[in-house]
Amino acid sequence: MKNFNRRDFLSLAAGGSVAAAMSLTGCEQNLAEGRTAAKRQPNIIMLVTDDHRADAMGCAGNPIIQTPNMDNLAANGVRFTNAFVTTSICASSRASIFTGQWTRRHGIKGFNTHFSEEALAQTYPMLLSQAGYRIGFIGKYGVGPKKDLPIDKYHYWKGFPGQGKYENKDENGNYKHLTQIMGEQAIEFLQGCSQDRPFCLSVSFKAPHVQDSDPRQFIYDRAYSDLYKDVTIPTPETADRRYFDALPEFLRNSEARRRWDIRFPNPEKFQESVRSYYRLITGVDVVIGKIRERLKQLSLDDNTVIMLIGDNGFYLGEYGLAGKWFPHELSIRVPLLVYDPRANSKRRGLTLDQMALNVDIAPTILELAHQNIPQQMQGQSLVPLLKGRKPRWRTEFFYEHPFEHKTIAKSEALRTKRYKYARYIDYDYEELYDLENDPAETINLAKDEKYQKTLASLRRRCNQLAKKAEAG
């Protein structure tokens, strides 16, 4: 159909054909609106970092770590300041991100359980594939052993089982860090995309997780060896020995303490470990910048939503612990950024304090893509919050850690706006913290007579939410 410019319109009008001109230009307008509507089905890039605690970004107030690209996503998007995981361990949390379900619902409690065919079909990548999206996966898959990886289900697959290794070599035998390789793979995926078909790329970083089998632990890219070397990392107040001594015996003898002895046993090792942890995160940040630059070069940047979430938090020596697993804020709170270039300028650079969870990721992605959210997804789409609406929203959530390990205690918890109630399943031990007055969780009120009614109420509510998480 002919595109009518001002001269064409005036010519038709002069010949008494104003109605015809209006009709034709109206038709063109409808077609243009149709193209705009189609374009609003966005491309989506989902970034998952491993063991990335909530305060390890510049935009989260960390004055030392250098994360300019994450900070830019936050400055031009939305940062959730109360984002949490419902299980603080990679396999279960990543399964929750894929499925929008609590662990007791999806059943991925350890590293050797994979999705059934039926469950896999209801993950956000598979649902988007069915809807016509080009889907890709890069990095740490995290769900099930090697023989069960869904390689043939993706249009582009560069995933790996287990933890992977940071230090690799290219075809010429030259050193190359895993994070850099994953960045190059992301660029390769983008090169195969077009304006005519939406895509969803999931990039699941190993960083900043340690290399468990290596005494160096935090193995960063050598290119960042000088980064932070002249910085002194402040020691957390709760790293003082008295906070460790106040823990129950089963936590003092836990895997978290064994790993503390590897990573933070003295001031020098603490400085080395935290600097290296920060270097790994900066390496991810650099990759984010390269991805965004390539999106711009391919003219895909104005229609690509970028989301980032950590799969769990991380202790950096607080309470004399390392790792995650337990219900402390440091273990369960994560970064969550959502950047949507299509958003109204008034909806950019915002911080939202509503409780956002890892189970919210899948329904959010599906709503962004204009897809129905399956009934079995237990999370809530964040889209209404992103658009400035005021939906009825959660003010509490249930946390669980059912992973089987002889020195990692199973736990359950209820996190409300003010309180945290926690219990360790195999031990007669409960915790109650008033987060409003004790945000560092140093005063356990569970045996305080003044809080027994509060304790009983939270215990009952935790039981209720546990049943609801299992039932759906």
C-alpha cells in the first residue's frame, strides 16, 4: 500500500477526495499501530548470578564494588530493595526461577533431581518457545545431572551441568575466563536474532560462586588482578567472635563454619576473599555492558527487557560463617533489577520496597511476553508493580531449606515486614528476630517472655504457608 505524504494528501483533497485521503491514511495508521503492538512483545534477557548478595552492587549502596552497568540498569529501570529467594541453594532456587514454584512444589531439593517432561514443559523458556520465541540458555543450568540436560529443547544451548570451571583455554591454548566465554556466547546468540522474531536468552553465571575444589576459591579473571588491591574492605560487625559463640552448637559445627575456615580465618584472608568476590561480580558487570552494546549495534536495544537476580545470598564472614543455606537476611536477600526500555520515563530509576521473590520471575517474564501464566505457578507477576499500579501484594513469605546434608541443618522460616521466625527441622531450636529494631539479627527473642504470643502467632502462620506452598 502506498505511503501518503503531505503532498499526496493535499492533491487528493484538492480533487475533492478528502474522505478518500482520510480513509487511506487511517488505514496506514492502523497498520502502523499494528506494527507497534507487535513490537511491544519484547525480547527478554534473564541474567542469574550465583551467590550474589543484595548489597554487592554500587546501586545498592556499596561504596567499593564497581558495577557501572548494573548501576545503569537500576538508574534507568527498577531495583527491588526487598528481593528474596524462597530457598537459599542454587539447584532449588534456579528451579524456582524456571517454574515459579516453591521447592516443596517443584520437588528439586538437591543436585541429582531433574524436571519431568511435564514440569519442563511448564518452565518459562519452554512456554515462550511454544509461543514462537527463539530461546537460548548459557551457563550453569543447575537442575539435574548431565544426562538430563534439555539441550535439544533450546534453539541455542551453551549450558553446562554442575559448577563448571572458571579457568579455560581457547582454541589456541590461551587462557580465557568462564565469564568472558559466556559473554562471547551471549553475543553469538544475539547475532542469530532478528527483528522479526522475539527472543528470550537466559544467562546463568557461575560468578561469583567459588571454585569449591580449588584452595583459591574465588577465581576471578586475571584481567582484574589489580582491581580493589589498594582497598581495605570493612570487617562486618557481626564477624566478631561473640556472634559466632552465640550460635547453637549445630551451626557452630556446620558446613558454613568449615568453609569460613577456608575463606575468612584471618584478616588477610578476609581481605583477599572479599576483593576476589567483588572482582568476579565486576567481571559479570563487564559482560552486561558488552551485551547491551551489541543489542544497540543490532538495533534490538529499544525492545529488549533485561532482568537480573541472584540465586541466593552469601555470608562474607558474618556470624563466623560462609556460604548460604540458613534463613539470615544475608543468605536469602538478593539483588533484583528490571530494565524495560519501553517504560514511561516516570517509571525509570525507581526503587520498590515490595517483597519480590525468585518465584515471581517466571510469571513476570510470561506477562511481559503477553502469555498466560499457568495456574500451577505460585509466584506473582511483577508487571503491575513495574507499571506503577497498586495491586494487592504480599507482606510475608515462607522460606524453606530441605536440602539433605549431614552438617547443613534443614530449616523453615516466615519473613514478615517486621519479624522473622525461623526453625531448624531436626533440632529443637527456634529463632525470632525483630528486624525493625535488630536488622542484623543478633538478638534471638524466641525465649523472651514478652514475645511468646508473637512467637506462637508466627509459628502458626509459618505452618499455614508451608501447607499452602506444597498445595499450590
